[in-house]
Amino acid sequence: MFKPLNPLLHSELRLAVMSLLMTMGEADFVYIKKETKATSGNLSVQIEKLSEAGYIEVKKSFVDKRPRTTCLITKKGQEAFAEYVEALKTYFNSIS
């Protein structure tokens, strides 16, 4: 009856990161940190987990001699997010 939820996306912070990227396609670390109200250390760890899974791509560059980290959602990440949402719907549909 219930579809299993992807444990990688079931984390509140990772889900927030993926939700932002689903909407925007890409976002820089500072923006994601501000929007999620996460600490730099925790956000870095969660971004690394999403990157290792192939859900996001992380690009590092410099802007005016300052480092900039940009996260981009991948096709695999988009598919995983869509599957997560569909699985979550099975939980909501069971109460109607």
C-alpha cells in the first residue's frame, strides 16, 4: 500500500536543498544556507551526500577573488525527487 520513502531525501535539510534546486535549477551555497537556515558545516555535509548520490552537481569557482560553490540538480536528482513526491502521496492518499 505505501511506497518506501527514499531515506536520502527524507532528511529535512536534504529535502529542503532538493526542493530549492527543483525550483531554481541551481543555487549557490550562501543562498541555500540563508534559505534553509542551516549551519555551514551541516549544509556542507548534506550537500556532499547529495553529490555522492549523483542527485546534485557541485561546482566551485571564484567571483571577485572569493570562492563560490554552486549546486545544480541533475537528471537523476530530478527523478529521485519526483519518485519521493509520488511515494509521499501514497501516505496522504491513504487518509482520504
